[in-house]
Amino acid sequence: MRSYELVVIFDPALEEEALDKELSKITSLIEKEKCVVTDVDKWGIRKLAYPIKKQENGYYMIIYFEGNSSIVSELDRVNKINDKILRHLIVKSDESQV
């Protein structure tokens, strides 16, 4: 199993409850594909380097997980069609997070 990091930038107008709901959608998809979420790091609202979808700020979250490479394409597809996500990026991680 490989270690991955998923960085997600959400719309900053979302309430905390809506953010938790979106996070649970992503983690349940990861776990459904028999992968393990090792850590979730919530950075909060940060200023973007450039406007994305007319937004100057975004709510950053990093999800660390371990699994097979088959999950990457499914996560990418689901995150692209979610209108609450401004941007996302999935990368292989060299170290596993604890």
C-alpha cells in the first residue's frame, strides 16, 4: 500500500457543519475502496495566491491515506464534480503520517 496526500481547498463560505459533511463524504469514499485514512489536517481559511472561481480565500484540508493506486482516479473524478471544492491535488507521499 502506498501513502498519499489529498489537499482540498473548499469554498470559504461553507459552515463548519457543511465542511464536516464534505470531509465525511471523501473519507467514506476512501474507506469504501479498502484504503485507510491515517490523518486529517485542517488548516482553516487561508488567502489564495490567485483568485479561483472569484474567491480570494479558501478553506484548506489535507487528508493523509494509504491505499492502492486505483483510488486516485475515482477521488479525482468525484472531487472535480463537487461544486463546493475550489481545487484539489493528490500526491504520493514518501513518509507515512502518524
